[in-house]
Amino acid sequence: GASNASTCSYCAAGTFSTGTGAESDSVCSTCVAGSYSTASGANQCELCSAGLFSTVKGAASISTCTPCFAGTFSIVAGASNASTCSYCAAGTFSTGTGAESDSVCSTCVAGSYSTASGANQCELCSAGLFSTVKGAASISTCTPCFAGTFSIVAGASNAST
């Protein structure tokens, strides 16, 4: 018997409804993990963007979307946990968070290496060693200075430093 729409109540933020003619808030569905709705009366939940994830059900703010950690990235929108964040490969690293693709994974420069996937930095070859290899995934690429020579420089990329 309502005479206008002003008597209709909105579903709360963090929920949504696509139904019409409802008589109770039982039609309001909770946003699933990986999504959120900021406004009352939403007819859908927004997905956390690629590079982000959220474990929170019924989220009412984009702030519940957590960035993938440094050394990782995710191409998945609406991710509900950190396991969707993929690791940068060994021999690469990434310092940024919330990355949406592996394009953020930078190759370790000559004179450095990363043995583990998901690195947020490359390790330098120690003084007395050098490496000409870019994207090295093992310390074994660090070669000792030749007989009769030495180097006090960590991260040397050739035998003449």
C-alpha cells in the first residue's frame, strides 16, 4: 500500500540485491570475498582489481582490497586470497605491491642474482667475484676473479672491476 518509492529501504553497504518487490531485507545478499559495495542500494558488488585481493565477506569499502606483496603479481580480478598472487621468477625481482602483471618483475642485472621466486631484491655477487649474466638465478654464476687479480667491489659485472 505504499504511495511512492521513498518508503522502500536500501540494502546496506556490503550487500546487494537484484530483486524487485521485496518485502524484507532477506533479498539483500552479502558481497563475497574479493568484492565490495560502498553504497546502500547496490544492485551488484564491485570486484577488487587485478593485483589486489580481499578475504572479507560483506565488505563495504575498497580499502578491504589488499595489494599483492612485493615480488608477486596477480592478473585475477575479484581474488579472495593471496594465493592468487603469483611469484616473480627466480632471476627477477619486484619492489612494488599490487602489481597486475609479471611486467613488474625486473631482471637481475649482471653482478647479481635471485635464487628464489618472489624476490623483492637481487643479491650482489660478493667482492672477489663477478658475473656477466643478466637474470641469474644462482650464486654459481658469480665467478672468482682470475689468478693474480682481485676486486673489492660487490656486484661486479665484469672481470675488470
